Amino acid sequence: MIKKNLTKLSALAKKGLAVVAACAISLPAFAEGYQINSQSARQAGMGHTGVALKLGAESMLFNPAGMAFMDSKFDISLGLTGIQSKVKYQNGTTELETDNPLSTPIFGYIGYKPCKNLAFGVSLTNPAGNSLVWPNSWAGSSIIQEVSLKAFSVQPTVSYKFGDILSIGAGLMIDFGSFSQNKALIQKGAFDQLGAMAGSLSQMIPAMGAMASAIGSLPASDLANIELSGNAKVAFGVNVGVMVNVSPKVTLGASYRSKVKMSVEGGEADIEYANDAAESVLNTFAKLDLATLAGSLPPAVASQLDLNAIMAKQAQIKFMDALDDAEFDASLPIPSIFNIGIGYKPIDGLTLTGEFQYTGWSAYEKLLVQFDESAGDYTIESIKGYENSFAVRIGGEYVISDFATVRLGGYVDTTPVQKDNYNPETPGATTFCGTVGASLSPVKFMAIDLTLAYLAGQKTYGTYNEGAVTFSGDYQKSAFMPALGLRFQF
């Protein structure tokens, strides 16, 4: 009976471990909590608004139609944002927070206007990307330990205006990126029961005494982790927009960024051990004849152990060799985004704007992953079930003089992540953000943009089912986002 159970558990454990590995590559930096709303140091100060504003070269991102209203032949904007984020987790008396490194997404826009009504340009942005680092060997390490992602988008753009009333624009989004993620396969404490069994058998089987001693020397950390990394293939989408000057004081704008399907081909999985002792114990344990050893246990000892769990753990460890250096393919959609907004100039020097953003996150129904033949050609479907989300943004700008301009803004961004499928790799939450900014123009053709934004996520209780285990807790995220930019016109 024990050997029969071992065979069944081995098959289940292989599939389970493949699922664990597959779930780690969901590219969470593309989720709501990691969209980078700072692709312009100037517009970040106005709540990252811009769909109904004439921003020169920077309109390539916010609304390509606005670029046709450039008031110079060349318009160049360059800059970067510093994102210092963290997520707090609480479950009962357990409280901890992430230790994320500083992220520095960049942006660059170059616009050229050869004639009165036509403009061309190209941009480079980091529309998504961040880092998430949970404390070493935390309770959820088997779901996620660390994640890092960088996504880039190059967008050649053309914009044309019909007189001073109507303009249109379109850009080709050329997206690519890279990522890495780490999670525990064998968590700390995984061998407590095996140590007890080995100790009980040490007098009858001397080798078990050595095993018990080795287990006792294991580090107080996760014993084996899997590192998944890969590069996303170049993918294409479009960014189109229209802008209408209703009056000298009122402008309407709308833009649409299409869904982009990102694919990872030839991603690599690597197994990392805590130390040599952990690797030795795992390799030795994988070779044990547990069925025979379990049959040698005194009934009083056997009744204290979960033999099925021990056998399942051995089957997982045996399958780790198949995952080490295995390659995988995966694909998922980057959702479409629709923006509509209004710009209003009540008096000279003052600009007010508001806009609504709708994101088609329902396209992210599931994650498809396939490992190569070395891991049994497993094809994995991980259900995500995201829902469409929206954001409301407002902002204002006041030109004090030719030298100085000040800005203020904010936005509310709802989450697509469902509370009953809440993975700590994507700690989504309805987010509130306030922004303040200023520009200084020491010379006529140059401006220095400075912005500081603070983002706070609504405290969210979520649950996530990992096999037969439910992981739950309260999450709250926050971030400081200073930005610096330089703009040139000539």
C-alpha cells in the first residue's frame, strides 16, 4: 500500500512542482500595482495627466495627436524617475515589509516638425517595471521571494493637424523586456518530520543517525529556491489619438493603446540551494527507499508522522533535477488602455485638466506556460481572472513667470486583482496618489522639471490558494516617486 501511494504521490508532486514553478513567471510588473505612472517629470506633477494637453514631444505617450501642436521645430525631453516602494504584510502577530531596491525607469522623447501641420517623433519609455523583495524565507516564500522586471517601449510616431481645430496622431509601439523571479521550492522546516523519523531509526539503521545529524545542521532558512529568468520577444501594438480645440480655452482629447501580447521563449529555470549541507541532505533524501524505511518504523513512531507528506516531499525533490536548467515558454497580454480627458484654461497662465482611463485587464484570464522536454513537456494554466479597471486623474499648472511654473495633481487607480485570488507577487490595491511639481527655465530653450509623488494603496485583505494550502493576510503598499527631467526646444 505504501509503495502504491508513493507512485501516486510522485506523479502528483511532479505536476505540483511544475505548477509552482510556472506560477512564478506571471510577469507581475505589468499588473496595476507596477504600472509606472511617471513617464514625464513635467506631467507627473499634474497627476500624470496629458491626454487633452499639448505637450510637444511628450504627447507621443499621452496622446499622439497633441504632437502636431509643437511650437518649435525640435522638441526633446529626457529624464528618469526614482521609485522607492514597499509593501507591508500582516497576518495575526506576523508583521513584515518588503526591502525593495530603488528603481530608476527612464524616458526620452524627440519630436521634429518639418512644416506647420505635420510632426514626427520617436520615444523610449519604461511603461512598466519594478522590483519586489520579500524578507528572506518569509511565510509566503513558496509563492514569491523576489521579482525584478524591466519593460521598454520604443514608439515612432506621426501627428497631423487640420487647421487649429482638429488633430490626429498614431504611433507604433515596439515593446520588449526582461525579468527574473525567485521563490522557494523547499521551505525551512520541511525536514522536521524526516528528522524525527531518522532519529527513531538510528539504532536499527546507523545511516539514519547520520541523516538525523545532517538534518539538525541545516540552516534556518529555505533550503532550495528556483530562479526563473528570461527575455520577452519584441511585440507590437499601436497608440492612436485625436484632439479637438472646442474653443480657445477648452480642449478635448482621447487616446487608445492597443493590447500587446508579450511572449517569453527559452526562459531558463535554475535551482539554488541554501548551502552545501542543504544540497547534500536533499540529494541523499531523494535516494532513500522511504517505503522500506517506513515499514521498519515502530507503530508508535509511525502514528506521529505524516508519511504521505514525507513521500510527497521526496517526489518533489526528485523532480527538481528535471527543472534545473529546464527551458520554458510563456505568453500573456499587456492590456489595452483607453483615455479621454478635457483641458481648460480659465485665465492666462493657468491650465486645469481631468481625465478618465479604462484598462482592459479582463484580457488577463490565465497564464500559459510550457516547459521543454527535459521537464516532461508540461503545459500549465494558471488562472488569473483579472477584471477591467479604471483610473481618474486631475491636475493643474500655473505659469508664474518665464522662469518658473508650478504644478499639482493626483489620481485614483482601481485594481484588477481579485481578493480571493490575491498573490503576494502582485499585491494589487485601489491606489491613491498625490503629486507636486515645478519647472525652472534658466534659458529660453531649456527647462528643468522636478516632481515628487507619493502613492498609497488601500489596505487589502486577500487569500491565495496554493494547492491545498490557503495563504492570506493584509497588504498595504506605498511608494515615493521623485522625478527629474530636461526639456529642450529650438
